Amino acid sequence: MGKSLELIDVMRRRRINIACIQETRWKGMKAKMLDEFKLWYVGDQSGRGGVGIVVDKDLKNDVVDVKRVRGRIISLKLVLDKEVVNFISVYAPQAGLDESCKLQF
């Protein structure tokens, strides 16, 4: 949880409202509060290559849909000033994984 709170500190200092994160190392599909920020994430059972999206306190209630696609893709839909905005966080397979894993992605 320490790295999560470090991210929140950076988001506050730099006034970042939304952050897409990769290599989360978390398993499962959940949402959780990190102070006043909300994190939606998805990760596979190996704990490698997970992704997430963090939204600040002012925008978290504007989230209308979250789609989790496998352990490496998540999308989040917000309605901002009557406009629909989609955010997508993706983590493609990297070096160290076999070629079939990369092709399957």
C-alpha cells in the first residue's frame, strides 16, 4: 500500500486528476479508496502486468462505467460537463515473456 500512497502524494502535489497505472502487481478485479482518491484495477493471478486507473475526489462520482478486459486492459468512462470521456490503461507484454503471450495480446 506504500507505493499507492506515494502515487496519491504525487497526484496531489502536481494537481493530477486522473492517472493510468501499469504493472500494479495486484490480483483480481476491485475498486478501493486511497485517501480521497478512488482506484479501479484489474490483475491476473500471476500478479504481473496489472493495470489501474486512479481518479481524484472531484471526479470519482462522475465515473459511469468501468470495463475490465483480462488482466492487462481497463477502461473507465466519465461524464464531464455533459461530455463522455473514456480513459484506457493498457499494459502490453514485455521482454521476458514468451512470444505466444505477446501474440495473444
